[in-house]
Amino acid sequence: MKQAFNILLLGASYGSLLATKLALAGHNAKLICLPDEVSLINKEGTLVRMPVKGREGLYDISSKKLSGKIEAIGPDQVKADEFDLAVLAMQEPQYRSADIKNVLKDLAAAKIPCMSIMNMPPLTYLKRINGLDTTKYRDSYADASVWDQLDPNLMTLCSPDPQAFRPPDEPINVLQVRLPTNFKAARFESDEHTAILEKLENDIEAARFDTGDGLVELPVKLRVHKSIFVPMAKWCMLLAGNYRCVQQNEMRTIREAVHTDLVETREVYEWVSELCVSLGASGSDMVPFEKYANAAESLISPSSAARALAAGAPNIRESR
């Protein structure tokens, strides 16, 4: 197996967090993004700001100081067969644009395995659930035909549990981590492609960052699971917290959405959990409500879904 993988990430905002973890572990990442982002990232690199356990404050992780390389490119610059893995890190409606749709077409033709870190699971991934008639859910997608060209055997889902945002007063190459939890990925159908994820998992686990006064272990790891339902634990959190930030005339923080009426929140959370179990998940695939409620105490800003709607977005498909 290769020592360093070449990984394509579609989306430079949230995608830059995983790209940073990959580059710290010695792998190379290319981010598909907008022209202004391409110019800035290739000139100055990416900067991810995150907490480190046992240390005060936030640490700036510059891609210029990592062993792997992070580059930014436009959709028309993608050569699909150069990559070992593609990561889908954009919001679901963005995949209907012609240039991104063409990238997915090329990835499908080259048989490149894809890992989605969207909260909205690609329709392709839902086809891996036995007995689920995915034709009933096509209207839930901005353009369901986007996902028809991809092979379910080459698609997996990774729960985007880490909470991160672009600070509004910072350049667009800066991402700040608010809740440094782990990415939780389901295995691919094949052992060959799952082995790629497992190597990334191990390399990220072993990587250390030099702060200038010593090597430290950075949070936000990649965890690979056998169950295809583990990433769907995020659904409970979205319905119980993120989307309940949206109110009639204003928005509220995730902490308020969860803790204003904890009984009601628990009812929503457990209803979604039971739905996942009815699809085939086991109880152990889900995150206990108490653990989620405790984590929500630190989420003191509205979800990106609520912020997008408050800013006038006509529709949303996901949030973090």
C-alpha cells in the first residue's frame, strides 16, 4: 500500500479541517473551491484554529508547516485518476452545478472511492441499506440524478461530528474548530477500499504537531466502523438541536435549542434514534442522548442551517 495517498476534497470550508488532519499525517490533499479561495489558499495555505487538550487557548495549524501538501484547484482542473480517495464536503445542493456534476462523473468513470462528510447522505449511500426503496426519497435532493452515476460499492458516509466555522472577521482560508470531536466513517463494501480508510485512521492517530515548545496530539481523529449506520447517529443531533435553532422570527443557539426543554429534546432525539434502528442500526450505533446533551452545553452559537435561513437562503439541506 502507498505511504502517502492523494485525496480530493470537494469543498474548502469544512473540507479544510479534514485536509489539515490528512496533511499532518503525511498525505496530500487538493481542495476544490471558488476562485478567490484557490488564489488565497495557494498563496498563504489554510489555517485551522483548534483547542488542544491540557493546554490553554487555541492553536493555529498552518498547512505550510505540515508534512503533507494542501493545494486548492478549480473543478475544471481535476484529473480524477490522480486520486486514491475523494471526500464530498460541500452542501448537497451545490452538487447540482454543472462543473461539480462533471467532477462526480469523472470520479465515477475512474472508479475512485468516495467518502461523504455531508449530513445529508448521498442517495448513492442510502442504496447500501437493505430493503430501502430509495426511489421514494429522490425529491429530497436538489438534483437526485447527480447521485445516479456513482456506485454504492464505492461510496461511504462519514459523520461530520466536529463543529467548525469560518470566523466572519477572518480571511476565508481560516477555519475555527468549536467542538473537536471525531469523524466517524462507515467501512466501504470492499476490504481494499476500507484499508485506505484504516491507514488514514492509523496515520492520523500517530501524527503529532510541533507547537514550538513540544510535540502535541491534536484532536479530531478519523474512526472507521463496520456498521453502515454509525454515521447516521448525526441525524438525531440535527433534528434535536441544529434544526431547532430555527424559530418563527429569530434564531437561537444550539445549547438553547437542546436545553430550553430537555424533555422535548429527548423525545425528538430518541424518535430519530428509533427510526435509525428500524432501518437496521443497532442501539450501540447511536450516541446516547446524555452524551449529546452534555456536548451541546458548549455550542453557544446558532447552527449554520439557522444562520443560512436568517441570511435569506431559499433552502438548506444540511448544517453543522
